[in-house]
Amino acid sequence: MSAGPGARNYCRRVASATVTIDSRFCGPPASGNGGYSCGVIAREFGHNPSEVSLLAPPPLDRPLTVQMDVAQARLLDGDVVVAIARGAGEPDSGPVVSAEQAANAAGAFDAKAYATRHAYPTCFTCGPDRESGDGLRLWPGETAIPGVVAWPWIPRESTSDGSGIVDLPIVWAALDCPSGLSWLSGDSELGAIVLGRLNAVIRRRPAIGESLVVTGWQKEATGRKRTAGASIRAPGGELLAAADATWVVLTEEQRVAFNAAGRG
């Protein structure tokens, strides 16, 4: 795969590194947004595509260790393994939703109903309580395709890596919630779900101010597991990034644990 405009070389290899997930990038209020947290370890690991498995709620606002070798990277909170990243194959690119279709989906969206039922309203990617320019505010506009949601996205300066390009973990964050929301938008009784695994490829990181379409689509449901896909495309259909995601429907006990995670 050739690197497009805005791509960066993330092939740096070190034995270990230290990272911190700022509280701005929360998913549940006391733990990291799943996609952003996956992107943090993927950036250190350097493989593209990468598959990241989340094993514990990512803590906020404290140093975490990334230990790496050629085969994998582990994100550690003391002795607790929070996430593991490995090299992976490319995920599905999914359906192409036009900019007009995404705009229509957003125009028909019931934001008040969405805010009422949202389990984590301060989530960096999809939270309705986040201000524009702070959170991404990527919501599940329903399309004419069953199980497919879409939303227009114009990245703000607050998502930049300092060079006018969206920071890599934020691209991963934009691929996170739209995949899970494809399930939640069609099932109001589903309850809280969290990301368990994300396999993403970044072909080109978007520029600040670029008009984009973010799409999420359902795949399979097995027990408490939901698989889904997500993509980021330019209005003409160019694929910038795509992901396969595995989500887990939380029990009530697990939901309490996620809300309390990272406060120690």
C-alpha cells in the first residue's frame, strides 16, 4: 500500500514508550474512548493495518506503558494489560454512501431522542453532550440501506496533529462509534455496548476542513457479540480509512465497572 497525502511513517521501533489518554478522549465517562485508545497504541506499534484488542477499560489522565516487539504491542496500566495490538489484514471497505445521502440522513435525524437514550453522552466520538469542535459529534443518521448509518464530518482544528492533518488516534476514534451505532440505531432495547476489538487501515489521514462521509454498517450478531464495519470517505467515494469492529453488549455489572474505571 502506498502512502497518500497526509500519511505519516509510524514504523518507529522502541522497546517501550509512555503514553497518556487525556480525559477529553473519554468514551464512558471514566475510561478512554475505545477507538482513540486503540489508535494510541497503534501509533506506537507502527503497523498499518493493525488490529487492537481491548482487554480492560483504558484509564484516563495517568501514564501508561507501551511494550513492543516485532509481533505485538501491549498497553499496560501497571501490571494490567489494557490492550494488545498486532499486525492484521485489511478490513472490508463496506458500502459507499454519498455526501448527499449522508446530509439527508443528518437532516432527518432526531437529535433529542438520541440524547435521551445515549448511554455515554460525553463520549468523544458520538456523545450528544460534547460541544462542536471538542467532540466529533458523529451520530447515526439512518440511510435507505438496512443496517447502515452515515454522517457528514468536517474535522475541526482541535483534531489536528499540528500540521493541518487529523491526528492518527482521532482517525481511529472516528471509525469506532459509527460501527457500534449501526446496531444501536436499529435496536433501542440493546443497552450499553463497548468496543472489544478494532482492525483498522488508514490509507490517508484527512485534512482539517475536509468534507467527509463516515459510515457504519452491521455485520453479525452472536450472543452478546456484535460485529460491524466503518469507513471514512471523501465525497467522491475515495476511501481514506476503514475498520472491522467487534462490540460487546454489557451486563449491568459490567456497565457499572466501565463507569467507575480509571478513578483509582
